[in-house]
Amino acid sequence: MQPPRDKAHRDKANQDTAGDAQWTRPERQAWTGTLLLGTCLLYCARVSMPICIVSMSQDFGWNKKEAGIVLSSFFWGYCLTQILGGHLGDRIGGEKVILLSASAWGFLTAATPLLAHLGSAHLVFMTFSRILTGLLQGVYFPALTSLLSQKVRESERAFIYSTVGAGSQFGTLVTGAVGSLLLDWCGWQSVFYLSGGLTLLWVCYVYRYLLSKQDLILALGVLAQSLPMAGHTRVPWRQLFRKPCVWAGSSTWCPGWWRFLPVCSVGFSLTISSVRVMGLGLSSVFALCLGHTSSFCKSVFFASASIGLHTFNHSGISVNIQDLAPSCAGVLFGVANTAGALAGVVGVGLGGYLIESTGSWTSVFNLVAAVSSLGLCSFLVFGEAQRVDLSPRREDL
């Protein structure tokens, strides 16, 4: 009977250590504001190319097909590093993964105008640059999920994650407004210089004031040597994916590909089921209305309402994943977000096909409503908030 008792003591010690590692209130406030700004800068860098694509096409002689290749190439890389970002976040800490990736994508964004003029193959260099940017930014949200699941109390995760996630819409709005002005005043190069430069300044701030240099050096050593960090366990893939609630949670990412208008909402005071109903159910209703109106004002209202309500789903699924598997929330979020990114690639192409074949946007909005309703039904039938990553046997990586 002694081994089970020892195991119980070890488990209790691990839980106490995890509890001690959570942020204090001042740390939580500092990190929330910093990560909100980081998410804003992430989207500033991400949407710099869409804002500048018309001017760049004129300078380099790209047609619409070539410009589309440059724009869509971001998601080719973005799909590939979601799981990796979550895995690294669970191993070495999400804040370290975010800092390292932000350093790389900030430098790459600032260097984009220089890459565009390296040679005559402008299309090749810009496509490669966007793929690499997607690879680097793909780790951000899985690492963020891992970080918050480890450092924030369960009762506060929804509010903090929703607050931080609001930076994505804010960054899109800011870059759309400021970037358009810079585009007219200083040329398209200035947009990349500004977004990349601000990201590098943010990295310097985090490195100097919020992160321990020794921890960062240790994390780099672990990455370089490909060695496991002590105290972490294998991801129970078989156990996780036997649970219908995991599949139901992942499936609700798929409607996210149609979020083309930046409207911000924060769902922190509602239950996850209520948030999902608002995010998927009501969103699909407004999407259907959008396909059956010819009024400009009504179209703007319906689109804004649908996209705004859909952000509630994002808040709900992000917290739900942390409830289901806090020990491996990062990598599980990476799996779910990969499904959403792949749906984005397929959905955009399918939407273009439907518009070309029918000559109307109505079929696209009907498709959005159908997929959203399917995701909502899956969650209502199979969704749970009980932890599913607990296993009687824990092994080291």
C-alpha cells in the first residue's frame, strides 16, 4: 500500500507546485495588458499585406490570381504549426513560445519591403515570406491557451482570454485605419516597417520586464537539444479523442472561416452553452438574413451582428478546451485551430466556387448558416465541461 500513498503525495505536490506557479494579481494585470497588445500587433502584422496588396500589385505587375496566391499563402503555413505551438507551450511555457515567435515574425514583417526588392522574382519572395509568417504566427494562440491554462485560475480564464482575444479585432481596425493613411502618405513599405517595428519593441519590453532571462535561456537550450522538460506528461491522445465532447468542441471551429468583418465582443459573464448558442445559433440567423437583403445599411448591420456574435463562440471554445484538458490545453487547442484553419482554406475556395456558379452571395451565406447550425447541434448533444485528460498512469515525454 506504500506506493499508492507515495503517488498520492507526489500528485498533491505537483498540484501545489502548479498552484504556486499561477500569476499574482499584479502579474495577471500586467500580462493581460501585454498579451492584449501582443494579439493586436499579431493582427497588425497579419493584415499588413491585405492592406498593401493593391499598391504592391501595381508596383510589381501582379494580376488578381497572383495577388490571391500571395494573400492565401499565409494559411498554408498557418495550418502547419498549430499543434507544434501548443506542444511547445505545454513543454517550455507559452510565454516563451510567444516571445520567440514574435521576435521572428516582427523582424520578418519589418524586412518584407527589403525582401520584395531582393530580385526580380517578387512573387516568389512575397509568397515565401507570407508562408513563413503563417508558420511563425501559427504557434501564438495555442501557446496563449497553454499559458493561460497554467497561470490563470479557472474562474478567471474566460474573462482574460476574451480580453486578450479582443486584440485581434482591434489590431485589424487599427491597421486598417492607420495603415490606409500611411499607404497614401508614405507608400506601402511604411505599413510593414511600422507593424514590424512595433512588434519588436513589444518583444523588447516583454524580455526586459516580464520574463526571466534564465528561464528563456533554459527554454532555448531545451529546444536546441530536443530534450523534454521535467514534470510534463505524454498527451493522452487516444483517451482524448475517444471522448465525443472533444470532437464536438473541435467541430465548432469550422464556421470561423467567414469572419470577414472586425467586430469585437467579449463573452465572459455567460455559461459556455449560452455563449455557443449566441455565437453559432444567432450568428447563423443573421447570416441567413444577410443573404436575403438588398439594402446596404441592412447588409452592414446583419454582417456586423453575425460576425460580432460569432466571436462569442471563439471565447467559449477557447475556455472549454482549457476545462477539458488543462494539462495539454495548448496542443489540443492546436488540433482544434488546425481544423478551423483548414476549414478556412476549403471554405474560401468553396465560397468562390458557389459565387461563380450561382452568381449570388446567398448560397455562401446559406452555407455559413448550415455549418454553424451543425456545429451548434454537435456541441449541444455531445459537449461537456468535465476534465477528460486525467489518467491513472502518467508517463514522462
